[in-house]
Amino acid sequence: MTQQEIIRRLLDRYDYTQTECDGMTRICHSLLSKHRIDHQPMLGAVSLHNQKVYPHFWIDLPSGERIDYRAKMWLGDNAPHGVFNSKDFPDVMYQGNPIELEVLSPTLFKILTLKIEC
């Protein structure tokens, strides 16, 4: 199993959460930190053609891959989703800076990942 598959398996199951990019990035950061997977949280902007989202949070991996489960929320179906190689999306531009995030407490993690039935 590749690292990308391991990360996908770890993170995909939280895609259902009622979080936007900041909350989802914090969930992913907490899980990756817990499993000691090297990563870098980022804050900046993401754009596709004439659409731009700022502020936007995502995670960069040392391999050049990116983690973003919320770009599609704002940019539509042509935006990447999940764990992906940024080279596969040449029209999607990420501009940002590395940031430090604290790992979520177990209580806050549980709250952010509650399944809400509507």
C-alpha cells in the first residue's frame, strides 16, 4: 500500500463532517500527527479560472501531494478533492504559507466529527 493510499484510508472516512476547510484541515492535521505522517498545514488562497477562495486551508505533503477536502465546496466539480497530486490539476492555483496548528483535543475532535442526521 502506498503512502497516498494509507493517508486516503485514514482521512476519507471523515469527509462527511459538517466542517469547512479550516475544520477539515484541523481534523486531517490531528490524524496525520497522531500517526506521525510528515505534513505541512497551509493557509492562503485557492483559485480556478476566475473563482478565488480566501482564506483557504489545506495540507501539503513532502511528496508534492496535497490534501484538500473542501476546494470542491467552493470551486465546483473541476476542483480536486481529497488526497491528490497537484500536477494533475494545472488550472487550480494554490498560493499560501505554512502555518502551525495545534492537534485537536479528543473532545473537540469528537465534536467536529459528530455524524449529524438531518
